[in-house]
Amino acid sequence: MSNFKFKLLFNVIIYLFFNVNFLNSSSNIQEYFGMPVGALYYGAGKMSGEIYAGDSNTIYINRYHYNPKQKGCFALMVGPATENDIYKNYAIGNYGILLSKKNYSEINISNISTVKRNKRGWKNVIETNFYNNENINNSPDKLLFKKNPNAEYRYHPSLLNNNSDNNDNNNNTNNNDNNNNDINLTIPITTKKPTYWVIDDPRAARKKAKEKAYKLRGLENYSTKKSKAFSTKTTHSFNYIYELPITKDSYTIKKFYLPPNTNIIDYKWIGLYDKCVQKTIPLLTLKDIEPPKSEKIAPLSGWEHNITSYRVQILNCNTILIPGFTFDANSAYSKNTYMYVGIGSFLEKILTQYRTQVNSQSPNVPLRFYNHEDIYVTLPSGLKTFDVDFLSIYNDDEKKSYGNIILPSILVPPCLKPEDETRLTGKAKQI
């Protein structure tokens, strides 16, 4: 009998264990990252992940994995660059623009990327002179040697067109002749050995000998080395804020930002840029993509206690803005009036309702008196705006709704918190 009870107790524990695990797994709602773009994989850089467009300026990569052999080479980019992007710090020529790991409002974008100039060889380069050669005289200045009639030596040469110097020199020589009529200077002409000799290039003789040897072997053309003409090639580098973060053994969620005043719909592809080999690598198309955005819907419909508002705006998947909200809590049946979101058909068939946070307050704090105030409604954890059907101002004591609005199922930006963006989503596979 004791063995039977022990087996029964063991079976009950196993049953409860598996059922609790099943309930917990079924209650987990799948994470929302925005509009799917596609799965990205690049074997050479050992990079993979699931790309999502969070909004027009944000990219999410779920199950992100990047563990390259050489660090600091790869960055995420979209392209090609638009006219407004060219010559910007974040642009790679006209190929595309780089995506940052940090929001541009938090960083200084000056001196983000650097450009180097390297030499590369050009073949058959022809130099052209765009100047007018008719008015340019490239010949050297002509020299004039002066000699006195009674002298056997030459004065220092002077320029032919320097008339002022010639006149001064003539005047000085005449004065010296008048003052020194009794002195006869005889300076012998001396010759000087030249300081250099012009010799033939010894390589010319060797070259002729090689050409002759080639002709004797029956080879008509003699291959000679040609001097290379060089020009400059632009090579691009980037700041550390663009380098892909490295993950070794686990998938994570990563968030990347486009530069300010840009929109993802203006680009045709998303891919990688390898600065080590100066190469752009388009991987996924962005054609016909519609990134999520905040949407304005109708205002609140109120029928008691002066409930009114302007058009309600769904900011992201768990935050709703109600501008100009008015509610006279003093005239209500009791103070236990709360903001609810619910699932089902409002009034006819409400399946369930959940209290929400208003302006980051606890859901258990009742609504106070509001007079044309902007309030932010945050949904409970695990619920998204497209999971619920309506929002209602509901009094628990009277069991009555004072106003409501129907929430349409629309594509809005994700609502990940900073702690959610760094969490692990699974074990990585070594690529």
C-alpha cells in the first residue's frame, strides 16, 4: 500500500511539472521587433541575424551573431547613398551610409569617419597641359659679358635686360678709369677645370646588348620595364561606433541607428561594409518596405463626467498618448475609476480587461481630476497594442464605463526596454 501511494504521488508530481511548464511556455508572447526584412548571413565575416525595421530610423537584429577572425573590419550599412548623404561623415562615397550602434543624439558626429589617399597604378596615362603656351617663355635668361677696351678680363655676367644695373656699372667703371689713369692693371686669364664630366649611361650599352641577343634568338620584341604613372585612390575608414559588436557564444538583440534626417525607405539594400578590403556587400533588399510608425486614431468617446480628448496616438507597441485628456473625477460615483484595456467586443462581449499605468504610476492608483492634460498610458507587461481591442475608463464600484476608444490593429514601432535589448535569446551555433 505504501508503494502504491508513493507511485501515485510521483505521478501527480510529474503531471503537475509538465503542465506548469506547458502553461508557462504558452503564456509567453513572442517578442515584437517591427517589420521583418529578412535573414542575414555572411560566412566570410561570420555574421548572421534576423533583420527587422523598427521604424524609419532604427534597425533591430534578433539572434545576432558575429565572431570574425579579424576584428574591426565590418560595419552595417544601407545603400546606395542619396545626394544628401554624399560627403557626409557617415557616407562611404556614393556606395552607402553606415549605421551606428549608438543614437546620433547621444554622440558627437564630427570626425566620425576618416579618408585616406593611397597610390594606385594607372595604365596609359597621358598628361595634358591646359595652359596657353603662346605667352609663356620657358627659355633661360640670357647673360651679357662686359669687357673694357683696355682690360684683359671679363666682368661678372649680368642679365641682358637689366638696363639699370648696366648703367650703374658703366658709370662706376668710368669713374674708376678717370681716377686711376696712371695705374695699369694686368690680370692674366686663368682657366679652371670643370667640376663634372658628362658620361654616357652604362645601362644603355647593356640594353642594346640584350636587344641584340633577343633578336638573335628570334624574339622581335624586348620586354622592358615601363615607368608607372600613379594617381590617388580614396580609401574609407570608420569610427568605432560603426564597428559590429562581437558575440562569441550566444545570440542577442542588437539595435542600430540610421543618421538623422534619413529614412530607410530611401535606400535599396542593407548589407555590410568591409573596410579591410574596401568592399560593400549588399545582402538584403529593402524594396517595398513599410517601416512601422506611430499612428493617430480617433479621440475618446465619453458620455459621462466630461470625458473628452484630442486624437489618440499609438506611439509604440505598449504606449498610448491621450492628448488634452479631461475627466471630472469629483462627479463620479466613487474614486475607484481606472484606465483599462480589454480583449473582445466592447460592451457586447468583453472577454477580459487589464488595468494600465497612467504617467508611469501604479495601475492601482485611481484616476484623479484632469483638465486638458496629456497623459501616457502604458500597457501591462506581455501585452501589445495589437493584442487588445479597446481602451476604457471604468469604475469598479459602479461596474460601468464612462468612455472608451476602439484600438485598431496597426503596425507600430517596437517597445523594447534597454534591459530587453541586451538579454540573451538562445544559444549560438559556431559558424
